[in-house]
Amino acid sequence: MFQAVGEWVSGIEAVALLVVLALATVTTAALFLVGVVGYRRRRTTTYMLLTVALALLVARSVVGFGTALGLVPMPVHHLVEHGSDVGVATLVLYALYQAGPPAAEGT
């Protein structure tokens, strides 16, 4: 009844995987669009860095779909996925560092 996804998962697992990938892709794409709107409004380095981090999350989801459908080899999947993990963490931490301490009230 259920088709195989790639060469390594089939049946109910394949359906669950595709549903999770679809939800992740739609959600991260929506967050990315919110990030783009935020960046266009503020035009600050912090917003740009966070928007790029969100774009990396969208790319992760696309690579996940490619892997599940057998289009992206597993070694490439791991390189992109774990490389983007490092990129997202670095961008978010640098955005926080670059933003500096909050301004004191009344100044």
C-alpha cells in the first residue's frame, strides 16, 4: 500500500517521514518569509544574520526531501545538514553578540 522512500525507508515510516519533512519545510519557509519582512523593515545586521540562518533551515528541509526521495546521496545529506547546523548556530550566536547589551531605560 505505501511506497518506499529512497532505498532505506518504506511503509508507515516513509509516510511519517514525508509528513514531518513537509511540516518542517512549510514552517521554516514561513519563518524565513517573516525574517525577510523583518529584515526589510529594520535593515540591520542582526535581522540579516537571523534571516540567513532561517534560509539555512529551509535548505536543510529541502535537502531532507531530496534524501528521502533518493535524489541526494546520504554523504551529501550529512555534510549539508550538519554543516548547516554549525552555520545556524554560528549566525544566531554572532547576531546576539553583534547586537550588544540592551540599552538602559531612560537614556
